Amino acid sequence: MKKKFKLPILATGPVHPLQEEMEFFQLYVDGETVVDIDVRLSYNHRGIEKISESLQFDQVPFLVSRICGICSASHPLAYVQAVEEIAGIIPPERALYVRTIINELERIHSHILWVGLAGHFIGYETVFMWAWKYREPVLDMLEKITGNRNNYGNVKIGGCREDLPEGIEEEIYPILDQIEKKMDMLTKAVLDDPILHARLKGVGVLKKEDAVNYAVTGPTARASGIPIDVRRDDPYAAYDLVDWNVCVQEEGDVFAKVVVRLLEVFEAIKIIRQALAKLPKGPITTEVKEIPPGEAIGRAEAPRGETFHYVRSEGGNTPARHKARAPSYVNVPSFKASCIGEKISDVLITLAAVDPCYSCTERLGVVAPRSGKVIYDFDMLLQLSREKTTRIRKGL
């Protein structure tokens, strides 16, 4: 749609330390129907790639873990895998299993966080509080293993900085059993709830063709019937040494994205159990003396999708070039396909369905197509979403 009016100037909002990218959405509506949407990225330019060039190779994992607090295991892992390929380094097998355990614990806490926020957006505050409660034990386990609830700082070139604490298996297994039981209850509640079916099915559909055209990744792609997953398609860590399944749904709507993430929690639990059972004895890291000239890419399946890092070395102590691409960068523009034609009350949950950076998403405005006047802000859209849920509940 060609716009013939001047766009309003809106503040970009505060910088939040948890964000991958800053995102700005501006909707154009005809009555209650969205007819166009602007998506703007990269308001939060922290210069991470440039900073990386001034740090020694072994310091960079601490930097890239700050790209996103919810993906602070996958970014360092993608980076170190690129450097390990340049140097021809093969980490010890025990380190591969430890990396897998940490990344899957992160996946569990990220997906539970998303389910809670999705419930919050449609007015299901009980789901929001359940999710936050069930997520806490997972963060506790990450803290016991790495020392941090986020920004773990455990992965390094050649392996891991710290081994699993002695006897940690005795603590992790009960936590996994607890999470599995609670998530089974939550999953059944979601799948059996007629209100959620009416509220989320057929909403924000991203067709398979559009998903391919926008090159979406992660649960966003898998919910549209595209069976891609870096853990299987380009195996790393110990993912090819354990048994697990890629979770795929065909519908492409918000409900399908909910189902994919809920099912992936169970797969992550299965992966962790196998990794703990198969955890070999031996060293946790390999000695690294220098990084030779060369270039390589590292890929990891973050909770939101493929994380991609390119690293080039000229034989010095620092990267000559470092490029990072987070999954939200390709997932966010797909709103051009999933939001147009939707009602205003459905847009908020559609925007949230790809799991973008939430506090950035709040810089959202709905404007009239001719005057450019802002007629809805984030809080008003949130209220519309909850009012629709209430209407559906009363009508059932």
C-alpha cells in the first residue's frame, strides 16, 4: 500500500538490556482492519560487532551473551563454533554434552516465558503467573551450573569454562520431573480450552509460502509447516548423539506457534535427560594456543530460531570481522504477511507470536491512513485484546 501521508514521529523508548533488536511497529487501519504495517529495526545499535574486534577471542563470548538475555547460551555457542572451525579445534565430548544441557535448559525457560507473556496479552493472567512460577526452578538450575540465571558465561573456545557441579544430576532430575508434570497440565489446559481455540486459531496466519519468502526460522517456521532445525540439519554439541524430534504444525496461526513451543519443552526435557545419562568422563576443555588466519560461520538453534555468527581471523589476538544475526531479524518482518487483514484486537498477540523482544514491542502505535493521527497506543491495544477474550468467554 502506497502511503500518501506523513508518518508521525514517535519516541523509540528506553534501551533495555534484554533486547536482541529494538523493534518499532506502526499499523495503518481502515476501521477495525489492519491494511498496512511498518516494521522498523535496529534502534538499539550497541556496536557489539565493532566492540568484538577490540576484544581478545576468548573475551568475545561474554560480550555476545549480552545480545539477548534469553539467548545468552546460543549466541556465545554459535560464535565459539565459528572460531573452533577456523582453528580446527574439536572440544572434548563431555563439553559437548554440557553445552547441550545448558542450551536446552535455556530453551525451556525461554518457551515458558513466552507462554506466560502470551497469556498476559490475551488476559489470561493465571497462565502468566503459572509460567513464571514453573520457570523459576529452571533458572535456579542454570544458576547452580553456571553461576548466573542469565548471561551464563560458561562456553569458551575449546569447550566449557566450568564442569557440572558434582552431584548436580540428583537435583536436575527432580526438577525435570516437576517441570514435565506442570507443563503437561498447562499443555492440556491450552489444547482443551475452547476460549483459547476461538481466540487463537485462524488468527495471524503465516502461510507456508510466506514463511519461505520471509525466510523465517525457529518455531515461527515450524508452526507454518517448515521442518527446519539447526540442531538436526547441521548438528552441533551433542544433538546428534541423543534422540529427539522436530516439532512441526501446519496451520501457521498463533495457536500453532503455542503448540510448537509447548511440545518443544517436552523435547528439551528428553534431550537433557539423555545428555545427563550419557555424560562421559574426561576433560571439559581443550587447550587453545592461537587462532590462525581464516574465516568460518557458526550456527545454533536459539529458542527463537537460527542464530548465525560469522568470524574472520587474520592471525592476531582479536577477530578481524565479526557478524552476528539473531533470529528476530528475519522473523519480525513476517508481520507484513501475518498482520495485514487482521482485526486490531488480534494484532498484539500476532506480533507476540514470533517471540520478539517484548519491551521493544511496546513502542507500537495505530494511525489513521489519511491523517496520520495516532488512534491506539500499546495499552489501548492490550485492552482491546483482553476485551475480545472476555466476549468469547461469555459467548461460549
